[in-house]
Amino acid sequence: MTLLILGLVLFLGSHSVRIFAEEWRTRRIAAMGEGTWKGVYSIVAIAGFVLVVWGYGEARTSPTVLYSPPVWTKHLAALLTLPAFILLAASKTPGTRIRAAVGHPMVLGVKLWAFAHLLSNGTLADVLLFGSFLVWAVLDYTAAKRRDRAADVRYLAGPLSRDAIAIAVGTLAWVVFALWLHGWWIGVRPFG
């Protein structure tokens, strides 16, 4: 569990600098240069991610069960992850109406993904992993919306075809992940 916690601290900590220390971040970038900052940030985030994956894998070998969710929550989780994938695709597709409506679709997608997995998984490692990501996403979304308001940022909506692309790509990615990759990478098949 120590590796999981350390990984979460590094990964989510590096992704939280703009939430809690925007001015410090700006000073570091000015002092180090943007390229060096991005390099250090990437190394810390990747190390954190590796530790999260490793630590979560270790924790799953001898799980501490906190609660046993009913079977229907697994179906609800699968359903909730579909819009999470669409939001992720919308974050990478310029000019979507989805981005214009929500501002930060990737972070909103992380919220849905984490919430869905908290509903359907009840071990200590699950609560630490998905609970940490949910708390981070709530804080990050709030901070990002506050920055947008302060800078008067507006996300312009392009043609509906952009949203159609995001929905199609997100849905396809969800199908591939749910039917094949989740079982192969995580060891759990969402649809049996």
C-alpha cells in the first residue's frame, strides 16, 4: 500500500501545482525555463504513475475489503464510463460544443471515471486510488473554472461535426477498452 500512496502523492501532487501553488509554478518556470519545467514535471508524473500501477497491483494481491457493492453497481460503472470516454475525446477534439459547455472535459471525465469505480469497487486500495482521483478532479475542475473566470476565457463551439467526432471516438475507445483492454491490462472484464 505504501507504493500506491507514494505514487498518488507524486502523480496527483505534480498535477496539483496549479491548484495550490500557481504563483510558485510561474516563478519556477521563469527560473528554470519552460522546457526544463516540463521535463521535471514529466519525470515526477511518470514516476508517480508507475508507482500507482505497481502499488495498486500489489494491493490487489491481498485486498482489504471495506464494503461489498451490489452487482448492479458494476453495470452502472460501465455505463458511467461511456460519457467519461466521450469527455476525454472531446478534450482532444478542438471546437466541440462539449468543451464550450463544460470548459474542461478531461477533468470532468476523470470525475465520472473515479466516481464510477468507487461505486463498484470496495477495497481499501480502490478507495485510495479512485477516491484520491475524485477529490483531485473536483479540486482541479474548481481551480480551472476559477482561472477561466479570472482570465475571461471562453471556449468557442465549432460545428456539430466536431462533437460527432468526439462522441464516435469516445464510444469506440470505450467499447475497445471495456471489451478487451480492461481485462488484459487490469485483469477485470467489465462485461464478464
